[in-house]
Amino acid sequence: MTHFMTTGGLKGLRVLDLGHALAAPFCSQMLADHGADVIKIEPPDGDMSRRIGPFTDDDNTREYGGMFQSCNRNKRGMVIDFKNAEGREVFLKMVDNADVLIENFRSGVMERLGLSYEVLSKRNPRLVYTSIRGFGDPRGGKTAYTDWPAVDIVAQAMGGLMSITGPDAGSPMRVGGGPGDTIPGLFAAYATLVAVLESRISGKGQYVDVSMIDSMVALFEPLTVTYTYTGVPARPGGSRMPGIAPFGRVATKDGFAVIAVSAGRGWELCCEIIGRTDLIADPRFSTHAARGANPDEVYAAIEEFTRQHTCAELLALFGGKIPFAPVYDSVDIFNDPYFKVREMLPQVEQPGSKRKVTVAGVPQKLSRTPGGVYQRAPTLGEHTDDILGEIGLSAEEIALLHQSGAIA
């Protein structure tokens, strides 16, 4: 039974989360958000991301910062020392009743611990074992890069994302946030549930191998589509969509916004809103292809209007008529009622702080079994004793394990 009261459709699914940093913890959090009982298992010194900020000004304990909070909510936490033989035995007992295991160690780590997929699946043939590695696991295809370490920016670079991002071809840029971690995490969550669904039919688990690099290539279609159709690699287009105008960023009186007008009557409507109906019949703009061939003139005409108005004024004019949006920052997101109505700004407790902090909500809205944010991220080893009690260990046995250093 999960420790928290949940409403999600994955109630009853037990997940052992050995993840660290962002990719695997983000994957398992997707499952926890929808009711899975995710047990985060950490080494005695904790997940490295506990020590990464930001921290609130009044936090004197520094139990964990914003990064850890952002990808470990809705989980229970325990500590097991895998270098300790008794600790490994405890873990094996937990595997016996688990549905899923998720980890993102470098290739070979679990094998060296004697906890490979082959070992664990013999104990529990139903186990779905998911790994997220920079260049994948040998089980999915061994390459010259298999043993190399990788982080978000490596995935963005070698997976091609940076090659299509930036102001121009000479300035490839990293995308903000951590898509090199979170996107593989999403692919892994999806693939894990595919394997779980199949295991309910066949009674057999399987290995799920997700590569950070592969995930970049899979998600950003210009990397493959543009090249294979034209023979020319896709390049950065700044804040404009190549070949379509307007489809990009425009300056406003108080910031920036984006506007997108595709083929059809949208251009006529746009011209009416900006008071330039004379542009409708202008041969430079009269067709979708013509506008795409004259982007600078298109944007100049639109910005002549948008620079005279605030983002709020423009939203009132364009909203609901033409795809348009102000470029929001954090302040704008927190101030727009939309995000509160959509429950995208839930608050949780922050250990060591007197105030609550906001985390991103659950974007998938299920009508009958909605996911949710039920609980803050766990403190180090917070639920160790409770979890071991659930697998049948007595208070005396648990105390001995503490004394041996196998758990904390």
C-alpha cells in the first residue's frame, strides 16, 4: 500500500527508484504523480542532487534544494548501502515484490554490485527493469560510446538539439532547463508502462533501455526529416520558423510575443487587426509562399503595430483569433490565473523552511483517475523503517541493520 492518499490510476504499482540527478528521478516521478508507490533508494550520502540549489533564504538544514524537490515529490525515501552485503540482501527482498526498477547509473555499475537485470529477473520474472544512460545500454546495442558518461548538455549537443537552436548557424545554443534529461525521462516512463501492460498479459518482465542521445533525435523531427527530404541539415532559425511568415517572435511595447499565421484566412484577419488591409493584395504577402519568401518585410509590417502596444493589449486583440502569446517569464506564469485554474502551481512543504514552495503541477488531466501532487520530496531515509516493516522485517531486525550500516 502506498504511504500517501492518491487518486491516480497507477495505484498498486510498486516502483524501486535508484535514480540520481534528474533523468531517472523525473521518470519515476511521472509514475508517482499518477499513484504508483515509488520508493526512492539512496546511498548513505544521498542523491547528489540534494546538494544542488536553489535553497530558500531561511533554510538552515539544507536537506535538499529546488532541483531535488522538483523531481522527487510523491515518493517515499529510504537509504540502503549497496556496498554492504546485508544491504544488498535487503534490496533483493524488495525486488521480490516490485513491479518496476528504474536506474540511471553508468553501464556496468549494477553488474559490479551483483544486481544486474539477469540476476534480478531470476528472482522476479515479472520485473520491468528500466535504465536511462547517455548512450544506452549494451542490451539495446553496444557502441563505441556505451561506457561514456553523459549529462544534459552532452545529450543536447550530440543528439542534435543544439545544432537547430540559436540565432544562426554559427551560434548553436543549449536549450534552457534540462531537456537532455527530462525528455529521456518521459520516454522511459512511457516505455516502462508499455512493458508493465505487456507483463500483465504475459506474466513476464523485460529490460527497457533508453538513451539520452536517442531521445533527442527521436523528438526533434527536423534533425531527420529536413535532411532526408532535402539533403541539407537543419540549422538554427532563431525565433522564426523558416519558410513560414509570420511564425515567430515580435517586439512589443513592454517585451516580446510570438505570432503564427499559417495558410488560409489568418493573414487577412491579421492585417485587419493591425490596420493594414492594404497588405492583403500586396504580391509580396498575398500568398503563403510569398510571405515565406519575404519574412523580413512581413515582420517589419507587423512589428510596426506591435511595438506600439503592450503584451496585454495585444493579447486582447489577437487572443482567440490568431495564434498569439506573450513571451512569459516566471513572474508572468505565477500571475496569470490560467495556471492556477489548471493546477499547474501546487505548493509543498520545504524541510528547513517556514514557507511552502511551488513545484510544477501534473499536466495530464485524467477525468476519473487524476494524478496530483500529494507530498513533498522525502528527507534522506525518511521512510526506511516503514518500508522494511512492510516486507516483513521485525523491529529487531531493522535495528540490527541500522547498527551494521546496511540501512539508514
